[in-house]
Amino acid sequence: MPTRSRAATLLRLVHQQPGITRADAARTLGMGTGLIAELTARLTGQHLLSESPTAPSGARGRPTTALTAHPDGPLALAVVIAHEGWRVTAVELGGRTLGETAGSNHRSARSTLRAIAAAITANQEAFPDRIRAIAVSVPGTVGGTRVLQAPGLEWHGVELNQLCAGASCALPLLAGNDASFAALAEARRGAAATARTSLYLFIEAGLGGAVVDAGGVVGGANGLAGEFGHLPFGDRSRRCVCGAFGCWNTSLDAHSLARLRGEPDPKHAHEVTYVRGVLAAASAGVVPAIDAVEQVSAELGRGVAGLVNALDPEVVILGGFARDLLELGSRPLHDAYVAGLMSFRRGDPPSLIPARFDELAPGIGAAEQCFDLLLDDDQLSAWVMR
Ligand SMILES: [Zn+2]
């Protein structure tokens, strides 16, 4: 018995490869062209797919049609809460965004969430009956729909279900860590799209990441895996914001760069701006900045080697400031990486690849998580019966 209907399988393929021709879909799925034509006609009638004619390709090519999202089809709502602001984006099948609302963070979690709830309601009014799931990305540790700890936002124990208001309360509300969503985005549509197992690392205020295996994030027992910045790869005498001593973050963050440059410790609210400034100075050729960036790059490479030894990914994707370190401190990063690998790995180590999406990645991943849920037989039946 197939676990997923042919209709859901075809929709997943179109979501992955929007614009795929009916002929290619038939080949990819090993279905007859007659069956694909029949499924397409049904899904078009259900406002799930659209088809448009394409030019014939090659001498013996026959006209075929390209499959895309229906203009009145189901939408995912991706909510991204970042350190400096938030945005809410409606996303259709295939990943195209239809509208975005953005705002700055308020002083309290409650007022920020109230502003986001208003944006969700506005989207529901703009796309009546089309939004079918909401996913919220948070720069912190999330259990279920609760933000357990988001030090950059100073949010602790904040329940995200207060985002629902009126009709949106009936929708599935998913929540997750920004780096986990970004890892999913890179694995599905970005730099890790061809890898079965990838390790994604992202640095902003601290380092986070995720392992993606066979298309899904490895979440751990409680979905809390991926706090790689809190591995004890740092200086044991330094205390991390998480409360532990010797976290890897303490060798990679703004305070570490400031120590290396002999500058005063940047204030909490200015850490990200400080790192940006040092990276810009290094990029412009300022020698003390280059030295600091190269030392931090080596600390990153050393830790990546440990993770590769432990986790065996096919590729390592570096996002956020890690991508800048890969560019500006490439030599020390690679040298430390190779030196830290077990010798059998050194001949053909997993490549270190810059992330493709960066600040858009958490939203793309959040929408992917929604469509994983929506392109399922029960959810599709609910769409048809609505
Ligand atoms: Zn820590």
C-alpha cells in the first residue's frame, strides 16, 4: 500500500520543482502520461495546480504543459522573528512568495507578538481561506510552541500560541529554531540540495545549526538539537551567556573579536553590529581586523572538524557570519579544519560551502515545514472539502 496518494506525490514534486513539465513529471514518478494528465485535471479543478503550455523542446518534442501552483491555491504563512525585527510572508506551492509584512521588535515579547498577530490577520484578509498553516522561526530554543530561551531577544518561556487571533486559531501553528529552519531551506532548495546528509552552521549573535538527513532536520528527543555553539570547544575560563563555561561561542563571538583587537567589550545590544564592523574592516584590508578575523576563522575550522568527525555529513554549509569567515579567513579556516580531522578523512573531506539564502533562509525553511504538513492526504482532503 502506498503511504501517500499519487495526487500528493505529484504535488510534492511540483512543490520541489515548480514549472516541471507534465512529461518530466510522468518520467520522474514512473507514471503513465495518461495518469498524469488525469491527476493534473483533477488537481486543477481542486485549485491545487495550474498548467500552462510550454514550447516543444528538441526535434521530436511534442507540446507539453508546465505545472505550477494554482493562483487560488493553499498558502503557508512563514513568520520570522529575528533579533532586530520580524516579517510575515505568504508562500505558495513551489516556494514563490506572494506578500510580505515586516516590522521592528517592540520592547516586550507581548507587544511584538501582538503586532505579528495583526499581520497574520491582515494576510488572512488578503488571501481569504487560503492560508492553511503558520510556522514561526525564532532565534532561540523552542519546545513545541514555547520559546524556552532566546537570549538575543531576552525572551524566556514565551508561549507563541498567543499569535493566534480569530480564524487563525484553527490553523496548525508550527514553531522552530531559526537555524533549524535555515538548514532545511538549504537542504531543500539551496547549497545542500544534492546531499543526503548535511551539516548547517550559522553565526549571528551566537552559533547554531542543524543536521539534515534524508530531507528532515534531526531534532533530537525534544526538537532541541543543534545548539552547537554550546559545545565545549572554547576557552574553559570563559563563561557563556547560556551559563556554561568554555562554550565554542565564546571563541567566535563579538567579545572574542574585541579581545583579539584589544578593544572594549561591545554592549549586548551592539554585538551583531560590532561583528559586522570588524568583518567590513577586514574586507577593506585593515590589518588588525584581518588578524582577528583569521584567528576566529581558525576557531571555527577547528570546531567544524570535530563536528565532521562526530556527525559524518556529506557537506558543511556555512551561513551568516560563518560565510564571511569562510571568505575572509579561508586559509586559516581550512588549515584548522583539515588539522582537526581524523586522518582517514583528510584525503577527501566534506566541502565547506557558503549558504545560498542567508537571511531569507529561516522563512524559506518555515514554509517548507508547513508544506510538509499540507501536502499530505488528510490535509489535502480538508482543502478539497473546505
Ligand atoms: Zn553556552
